[in-house]
Amino acid sequence: MSLAPRPLLRALFDAAIAAAQPALCVPPHLPAPPKGRLIVIGAGKASAAMARAVEDHWQGPRLEGLVVTRYGYGVACSRIEIVEAAHPVPDAAGLAAAQRILALAHSAGADDTVLCLISGGGSALMPLPLPGLTLEDKQQLNRALLASGATISEINTVRRHLSSIKGGRLAAAVHPAKLFTLLISDVPGDNPADIASGPTVGDATTSADALAILHRYGIAPPTAVAAVLQDSASETVKPGDPRLAQSETKIIAAPQMALEAAAKIARAEGFAVHILGDAIEGEARDVGKVMAGIALQVATHQQPFTPPCVLLSGGETTVTVRGSGRGGRNVEFLLALGIALGGHKGIWALAGDTDGVDGQEEIAGAVLTPDTLARAFQAGIRPPEALANNDGHGFFGALGDSVKTGPTRTNVNDFRAILIT
């Protein structure tokens, strides 16, 4: 082993992010030049970098388009316009971009090809409400869903049924032109209908499902939202719709690829690697407790694995907000993990979001060390109180253990590595 635990964990995280860079994964999947235009549209935290990869490798003559990405995630392009907007709560810039993207889709003719570049974050970045709804309605509901503990699949089910662009409606607008969608997945299970709420794929869920989700989490929707969800006009485009016949979808990067890239680095450092899953969900603090139990069993009893080893996992946990702290889900996982480990001397960990933003902070995640709890108590910080207040960022920030990457311009969900020496 040539790297100490802390730099090794960061190297694993960096390798996971690098494996999902659009410059690497977009070029092999570009469509053939059409008779007419190649119209590039899309949304997500990786969409601008994806657009740049298209420009750098496109061999056809006619290229134009528009994609929308998160503030700070733009990349210079010459033929594809890049717009920045808010995430995770949508804003007017995203609304205007979504209107223009839908207009571009409608402009496509039979000789054109539309290339749609979609990655995580696209739901909030293309907030085009159905008639009868306002951006404020969607913002209010989005905040409630994010704080409720609902899974990303549940949140996106609601979003699809309130949108003029998601749930296959963007693909319907492209018809009869050919449509190619390239996806960078940030959702557990890599279901295309859940990536940015599936603007170009058929949706098997219903408006009744969306209403049931709101009821399940005790969310009272605005009056206009309730009216739309009770109206058959809110129903999405379903699988098998003839308007989807000219549509092709490919996932070009996913959490499993990122975990395998990290595993390669760990093995080169002499560690056995065990990937526990790429689609782990649940309350972040509960997942932290479970992972602590596994790590302690490995460290104490060499079961089910023998140390030294690295346990890798991905997916997307949730946080039911009870306190007034700074969030987010990866640092909440780490804080719960650290409390359950109780300062075990041989266990280190890193958890972070591969998009560089954990929750609403410009912080990717944090590192947990064997002396994290001891340093916290010495500084007058009580870990259980920080966890109860959902203040993972405040906790690790005070200890100097935050992980910051800046805009990564990709997103393959959460990354977790537990190093057992």
C-alpha cells in the first residue's frame, strides 16, 4: 500500500467521477449524420459537458441545439447553446430553457435527427408545468417532496405528471424525426423513466400513483396541483405509444461503472474489494448503521470478508428532515456510520455525491477517520446532536473533513467507500 487511508479514499472517489466524464462516454454513441439537421437538446448536471463532447466529435455539417445545466456547470460550446438554471428547486431560467427546448423539439422534421442528452438533475432544470400550473406550484411541491423522505423514483413519478415535457412528452414533440437519447444515470436501478423524470421514454406510472405518493408522505398539494392530477389530461405518454417508434435510448454511464473504476484503484493498492450494491436506498442514517454493522463484523470476526478490504456501494439514500442543520444525505450517512462504529481504530470511510453537491451545499461529502468522534468531542461538538439536527455538513466542516470537488459536470449518484485496515 503506497497511499495512506485518507488520500486513498479520495483517489477512489476521483476515479469514480472520472469514469463518468462525458468526454469519455459520449463519443462512442453518436448517431450517424442525418439528411437534415442534428438538433441537440437536453438537461442535467452533465448536459453541458455532454454537449461539448458532441461538438468535439461530430462529423456532420449541420449542428445546433440548446441544453440546460446547473449554475456553475456550464462548458463553452460554439454551436450548442448552454443555459444555466437552478437545482434542486427550479427557477425562471429553467422554465424559459424548457420552453425553448420543447420548441426545438417541435421544429424537427422528418429528415432531422434529435439527440437528447440527459443526466441527473434534469427534472429540476426543465420545469415546464402543465397548463393550469405555475412554477411556484412546482417549487412548493418540490421542496415538500425533498424534505419528506420520498425516494427519487417516487419524487419523479409526481414530477412526470405535472410536466409538459417529462414522462415521454418531449419524445412525442420530436415525432416524426428520429430521436436518440444518451443517458448518464444517477438513479438506483438505472430506470430511464426515472432519469430526469424520463422526458423521452414511455411512463408506466399513472396520475393516481402520483396522488398516492403525496398522500403517503402527508403532503397536501396546492389546489391547482390536485386538480391537474385528478384530470386525465395529466396522464403521461405510455410505453408502446406510436410517437415513440423512432426513439432509441442508451445508458452510457451508470453507478456500477463508477464503482468498478474505484475498485480497480483499490485493488492496485493491495486491497480486496467488495461491491455491496449500486442501488442502495433508504434513510441515510439507517444505511449508515447497517454499513457500520457490516464493517465491524469484518474488522472483528473477518466475516463475511477478510481485511484489509474496501467496501464500495452506490445508490441514493434519503433524509427525512427533522432538524434545521445544513444536510445532506452523504454526510448524514457518514455521521450515523461514525457514531455506530464508535471510533474503531481500523475503519475509515468517504461518502460523496459524484456531482460535487451533497444536498444544497457546494460540498460533495466528507471523510470519516478513526478519531473523528474524539476530535468532535474535544471541540465541544456532540455527534448525536448533530445527527438529530440533520447537520452533517456543519459537523464535518467544523472538523475540516469536508470533501470539495467543485463542479464535476457529471452525476452517477452517491459514492461510498469503507476502508477496513
